[in-house]
Amino acid sequence: MESYETLSVAIAALKKQGYTIDFNLKKNGIICSEGKHNFSPSEFEIDKSFRFDVNEDPSDQSVLYAISSHDHKIKGLLVNGYGIYSDTLTNELLDKLK
């Protein structure tokens, strides 16, 4: 099982594995940072996820997702906070991200 000491190290390593697109959350799915692709939860898979806690400070808690869409032949990364700082999302998307 892979593990990384920091978020930046994890991002660099996963980009070398082909996860080159930056994704952002939207209420009912994810969107490519370039705005070219929107994906509903049924259109992508979470390949790997990594949680990072820095000094147990809630503002420094994040999760990194390595995401792929086989139909669209695209792989990328999504970084999000968790706990009290997580975004408001649809139940379908939350289930996918668990």
C-alpha cells in the first residue's frame, strides 16, 4: 500500500503515474480545472485516496483522491478538506468519495 509523508509529495508521485488533470468538486460531480469535462459520480472511479493531518489542526486536514474515467480516458487528482471544512455535496457524490 502506498503512503506519502506530505500532500505535495503524494501529488508529485501520482502525477508521475499519469494522474495529470486537476479536478474540482461541484455540487453533483467533479469538473476538470480547465472546464473541458464534467463528470457525474457514475462516470468516474476513485482509484486511491490519501488523508493528511498536519499538527491535528482542522484547517490543515485534507484528502487527496486519484480519479480515473475509463470512458473518457482521463486520470487526475482532487484535493478536498474533510471534517468541518468539507464542501457541501450531493449524497451520491459523498457516497462515491467515502
